[in-house]
Amino acid sequence: MQKACRERDFGLIFRLAKARAGIYPSRIASLCGMTPSRVGEIMSGQRRLAHIDVIERVADGLRIPGAMLGLAHRPWELPHSTAAPVREADPAPPVSTPAARRAPDRADLDDLLTAVEGPVTRSSLVAMQSSIEDYWRRDDQHGGASLRPAVVGHLRYVTSRLAHVPAGPLADDLRALAAELARMAGWAYFDARQYSTARTYFRQALDLARETGDASFTANVLSCLSLQATYENRETEAVALASAAQDVARRGTTSRLVVSMLAMREAFAHAALRDAAACHDALRRANDAFAAAEPPTEAPAWVRYFDETKLIVDTGIALGQLGEASRAESLITEGLRRERVDQQRGRAFHTVWLADVQLQQGKLDAAVVSATAALDLTATLDSPRVAGHLREFHTRLAPFAREPAVLGFEERMRSALA
């Protein structure tokens, strides 16, 4: 088992779990967040695990200590005694009217907020939308992990106000705001690699979007679920969700920019399946739709991030997943040249991809330089997703561990992502 873990031979790990511990494939699948068929493919050697998120799920599901798989110590490994003792608060002084002084519960708070805020108006909706736009800017600059409490609190507030707004255009717009906040909460948890919670918020966004009848936004949420499925190694499901997103979008009047973004999400899913023909077809449709797209000001606000720079770099990422590293490198390099300096999270994420496609071509020194640049960008980021990609890249450097450039990168990794 130690040798299998050291070599990350998950087929052997699963076979040993079955033979020595009586943990059958269906149970392994349940513990590790996979399908039984996927576990069977790994056990038979038809598929290998490489994505760091899935490796961490296996470590946690089978309780394999992180060090055995080249990971950091898992949270459940840390002894409880290391936690700082919690000092009980000093007892509160007695009050003469305890019922009047008790802490309000959630229902009390919702009623209090509603009473204080008064009715929802068109101007308050504009202010809420402005807050959402600010959240997205901060997410792009610093990652979504630190935004989660604010976004979830804002979502709870908006959904509580829905109960006090009569049916009509104002209620419809407030529900659309709630859908966008739910999608953003899902994205923030996705960026934190907390996939189960992310899925909960994405599904809430999906329900709200369907209530509003907004086909484009419903398709947008489905495409987010597709992207998350690719991260969880559920590639077939990712393709199905991406296709469903485009089917839904076609039912309404959809902007060509939305069509382009949805086709790109489909390309990612096909790339994860290593289906080159389907991926190239989706990339062609994404580029054709973008060429025919309306001005960004006429597209929904939530898709305006998908500009020409994003199209170029995403095309490069999809090609990189297919192993077409040379073409991918030129596209990602061009995308990085165009990206704004304040797009910290995007730049870090794309720079890791640049390092990956350079390593695919045997350009070890260039790959390490790019990965180091990505590491520098993480200094102002709170994005476990980017950190996870860096750790995954680090594992691919194992065959070159004695190279001077890699030794220097190892040291930087230890200090930056400890």
C-alpha cells in the first residue's frame, strides 16, 4: 500500500482496499465521490487519476494520510489537542427583563430588517446590483473565498425581502438579483473547492432563474455546473450539462456572446474527455458566435467578462487539455499579454496553465519560470482553486526533482502555500 500510494497507483490502492479491507467498488465510489463505473475503470487500469481535487477526495474517503500521497496533512489527521483552548465568556450580568433582552432569533432579525429597510424600491434594486458588480470585481482581483460570508449574507437578505414584495416587475427583478447572488455564492464555494456546498447554491440559482423565466441565465447556471463537473472528473455529466445549457438557451432570445460562452464550456467538457473532434467543433462554434456577437453593452451584464481575451485564453486551455501544447502555449501567452494587471486571479490561473503546456513540450525551465510567476500572483489571492492547480503542477515535476530550477521552485512552494 505504501508503494502504491507513493506511486499514486490508485488502481492498486482500490484493489488492496477491496482485497484487504473488504471495501467494495460501490463503497469506494461513495466514500470518494465517484461513480462505481469510474472506480471500476481505475481498478482495471483503463483510467488514471491526476487531478489534485480527486486525489484529495480519495485520501479523505479512504483515510489515507496526506504524506503517503504527497499531500499536505489532511484536516482529520491533526490531533484535537493542537486546537487552541476556547475560553468561556464571562457570565453576563443579570438583567431585570430577560425576555426583553434576549438575543433575537433568525425570524426576529428578518422582521427587524424588513421594518428598518422599508419597502423595496427601484433605486434599492440598483444599489443591490451595484454591490453584486463590486463582488465580481473583487472576486477577479483576490479570489472568491473571502467574499463568501458577504455574498451569502446578501443572498439571505434578498430572499427574505422577496416575501414582502407583491407580485410584479419589482418582485421579478428582485428574484433575478437573488438568482445572481446564489450563482455567485456557488462560484465562491467552487473557487474554494467546496464542491458540495457550491452545488447547493448553484441549484438554488437554477430554481430562481427558472422562476424568472430567464432562459439565458438558466443556461448560465447549467454551464457553471458543467464546469464544476469537469473538476470533479465527471466528464460525461459535464458534457450533458453543457449541452442542456445550450438547449435551454435556444428556447429564448439569446445573445451571441452567451452562445459563445456556452460553447466554450462544452469545449472544456469534451477536452476533459479527450474527445478532440467534439472539442474542436465546440471551439469553432464558440469562435463563430463571438465573431457575430452584439456589442458587450447589449449583452447581459453577467456575460460581459467573456471578451476576446477570455476567448483566446480559454481556447488555449481547452487545447492544452487535449495535449495540443504548442498551439495552446501561443494562445495563452497572447491572452496573458492582453489581460489587465488587476485581474489577479485570472492571471494566476492562466499562468499555471501556461506552465503546464510548457512542461508538456519539455520546456522545463520555462515552465518553472511561469509557475513561479503564478506563485507570486497568489500572494494577494484567496483562491484554493488556483493553489490546487499549482500543487497539481508541482506533482508533475516529480521526475525532475533533482534539477536546480525545480529545487528552487520547491522552496518557493513550501513558503508560499504552506
